[in-house]
Amino acid sequence: MSNFFDFKRKRPKKKVHRFKKLRLTFGITQAELANYLNCSQAFVSNVEKRHKKAPKEMLRKFKKLRSELMEEMNGGSK
């Protein structure tokens, strides 16, 4: 019979923050994203690491950027 404490706990995989996912997908640097969002590169880094939360206004800008990039990727049509 195995002991209850013998099992190894699996750490849940951390999900990639949507800022980082967008950056990696479209080849954008943290500095470029920070410039668009009107914040510092350090703040973008902290948001991606989940050390800080992005304000609602920043999330609105992020959604706008994402839709613009998706539209551009699809040839300018929705």
C-alpha cells in the first residue's frame, strides 16, 4: 500500500500571457508593444510575468492592436 504523501505533485503549466503570445506571434518586441500601449517596457515585462495587472484602458488598446494585426494578416478584410 502506498503512502498518501509518496505521490509527486505536478505543477500546473503556466499559461503564456496574452501580451507575450501576441508579441511572439507577430514578432513584436516588448519595447514596441510598450510604445503602442504608452507604458514602459518594464511594465510590459511585469504584466507578462504576472507580477502586475494591466489596467482596463491598456487592455482595450491591446484588443484594438490585436484586431488590427489580425485584419492586416488576413489581407485587410474582416
